[in-house]
Amino acid sequence: MKILAIYGSPRREGNSAQMIDAALNAFPPKAEIHRIYLAEMKFSACGACRECKIAGECVVEDDMQAIYKEMLWAEIILVGSPTQFSDVSADIKKMMERTWWMKGELKNKIGGYVVSGRRYMESTINTLQAFMLRHKMILGGNGALGYTFTEMGTLEHDPLALNDARNTGLRLIELYELLHRP
Ligand SMILES: Cc1cc2nc3c(=O)[nH]c(=O)nc-3n(C[C@H](O)[C@H](O)[C@H](O)COP(=O)(O)O)c2cc1C
């Protein structure tokens, strides 16, 4: 079981990171887990050069190349994002744009997400779901949300957050086992 966890917040140990970690804790020890902290990667938004149309892959030489490799390696992709201005973080948006060339490459990989924020989280959820469905991924998880209640607050006032995040992990495992049943 190969899992790629993509941390989309500028805060390495922030709320969405805690939720990703709670989801990952559900996986058995034999699971291989790779982690990417987008805020620590150097990459641009899609420049619309359309070179990928000719080359069949993205030709921009930045840290997205390493992220592509990890995405292709993974069987399960788990994305965590804070809600920033009513949507995913800018790093997640940049990453999603840069996967435009990957049409078909992520097909049938299992995808899950966790989201944190105070309110206006609907678009964040929609964006992550649309990303996974556009890639024909199998959308899993249980839609874990972490409410901070105050601006840049913690998850401590939302007792369901980490539990829901763990259930996201459990649901991804369940789907994986279903798909890999002998
Ligand atoms: C630039 C910025 C914009 C934000 N916009 C929203 C927002 O529109 N809605 C919301 O609920 N929270 C918003 N927040 C708060 C974060 O979503 C919230 O504190 C989240 O839990 C942070 O997660 P993190 O610790 O993983 O970064 C914003 C935070 C920042 C830094």
C-alpha cells in the first residue's frame, strides 16, 4: 500500500497537517507513506506554455518534477488543505494546475482529502473533489473537516475533527482492500 500525503498548508504542523497525520495513523505499519510539504517545494503555477501538448509531459524544471514522480508512484493520494480565502491554499492550487498534463496518469488511484478552516469551506471541498474527479481518481474518505471556530485557531474545540480524519484513513484502506481483493 503506497500512500502519498500532500500537506498544503504553509504551517508544517498546523491544523490540516494534524488532520493528515490522524488519517495516516490509521494505516498499518506495512504501508509505505511518502510525505510532501508543498510550502517547502519550489515550483511555479502553470505558465500555459502548452509544451506538454508536444512533449507529453510537463517540461518545466522545478520541484513539481519530484512531485509528479511521487504521484505516479502512489496508489493512494491524500491531500490536506487549509481554507484560504474560501478555497484551497495557493500551493495546492498551483500544484493542481501543474497536473494538467497528467490526464489519465492518475486514473483509478484512490484519493482522499482533509480540510480545515473556520467557515466558507465548501469551495475548498469542491475544489479538491473536482481535482480528483477530473483525474478520474476514485474519491474516498469521508469528507473530514476541522473547524477552528476562531481565525487561525486550533482544532481543540472540534472533537470530531481528528476522529473524522482517522475515519478518512480507514475508508481509504477499505477502498484499497476492495480494489485489491484477490
Ligand atoms: C490567508 C488566509 C486566508 C484564510 N481564509 C479563510 C477562509 O476564507 N475561511 C476560513 O474558514 N478560514 C480561513 N483561514 C483560516 C484557516 O483556514 C484556518 O486557520 C486553518 O485551520 C489553518 O490551517 P493550517 O493550520 O493547516 O494552516 C485563512 C487563513 C489564512 C492564512
